[in-house]
Amino acid sequence: NEILFRRQLGGLSEMGAPYDLFSACDLDKIDTDRYKLVIFLDQFVKNDVSERVISRLRKQKKTLLFLYAHNIVEDGNFSLDTMNDSLGMKLFANGEEDTVVLEGGKTWQTPWYQR
């Protein structure tokens, strides 16, 4: 997806930041020792493997950046609580909204979040 993926890579390149790309399907196979920062791009659907990897990365004191509504979908349903649990912080809405459209046409109005 052009907006959710490729434009973010351009920003990393523009600031001269080296990066490696991995599929979320391979998270449990990656040797993360050499990374200080791990960016999770547009992972809307909760994934048990990523939850285990995130837990391990937190214990290793890695810096984690989650872009846009991480783990907002669990078992086909939208849940702010699922995202809160995954991120380990309480998020709340400030009233401004945007729309997320998932495969199959399912939509959800998602607020912009603040800590």
C-alpha cells in the first residue's frame, strides 16, 4: 500500500536511517540483538506471535514504535481495549475521527489517540 508503507520508507531514507524489512509472519525468526529500534507498520490484526516478540523486545529494553492503530482488531472485531493491552498504556479519543477500511469493506471510525 502506497500510503501506509512506501511513503514511510521514504522518510527513513531521507533522514539517512538504515533499515531492514521483515514480514510480521517472520517476527519470531528474526535475531533482534542488532536493533535498537523496531517499527511495527500498520499491524491492525492482533497476532499471538507478535505479542510474544513484543514482550521479549520490551524485556530487552528495545525502543518500539507502533504506527497506526496497532492490534485494534481481534477475532474480527475492533477493540480499543485490545490495543491498550498490547501497547501497555491507556489511550483515549480527543474527538477527531478518521475511517479505517479493512479487506472486505468492513469500516470503523477510529479516533486520533493521545497518551
